[in-house]
Amino acid sequence: MKFIVLSLRNPSSVPPRLAPAPSARDAEHTSTILRNDQTPPITNLFEASPITVLDDYRGHLLYCAGGVTVHRYNPQTTGGHGYAGAPSDGLEEDVFITTRTDRYSARIKFVQ
């Protein structure tokens, strides 16, 4: 799964939302995947597009190449039992994106 960034907004005007909290086992699994990521840190989200999703937590938190994390706070797909369904090609969503240096409110589009 990959996505492109359509727009970025400074989230200072957006109230913070609580992100899901992975279990210790889930966090260990994700940490292993991210440690093996050889992508240089992504700081310009527009130039880096499309950005590859390496792992996820229940479809709500997407851990991506280059140290990018996406919080799908209002996913447009459902998977049942508290999981967000996998986004389809072309789906657009409003999300929070965190890089190693910044945090944004953004509009992204999922691509194949």
C-alpha cells in the first residue's frame, strides 16, 4: 500500500486526537520492521510521494518508509472488531501525518 500527499495543514488549530495504542507485542513487531527500513528520513512529503506503508496497527496507524507515521482518525473503510479496513486504490482521507521533525493535518490519496 502507498499514498500520495494532496495537501498539508498545520494542525495547531486542530484539537489533538488520541491515537490507538499498540500492545507490547505489536510495538515490537513494528519496531523490527522499521529498524530494517533503509529509506532516508522523509522531510518533504510532496517530493517523497508515493510513500510506502510498511506496517499498520489495526488499519488506524500506518508506519511508513522514511520515518513517516499516518494516523487515520476517521477511516473511510471498516474491517470490523475495531479494525479499519484496507483502503482501496484512489480513496482520499483526512489524516494526521508525523515525520521525524514535524506533525501535520493532511489530505492523502491511497494508490496501488
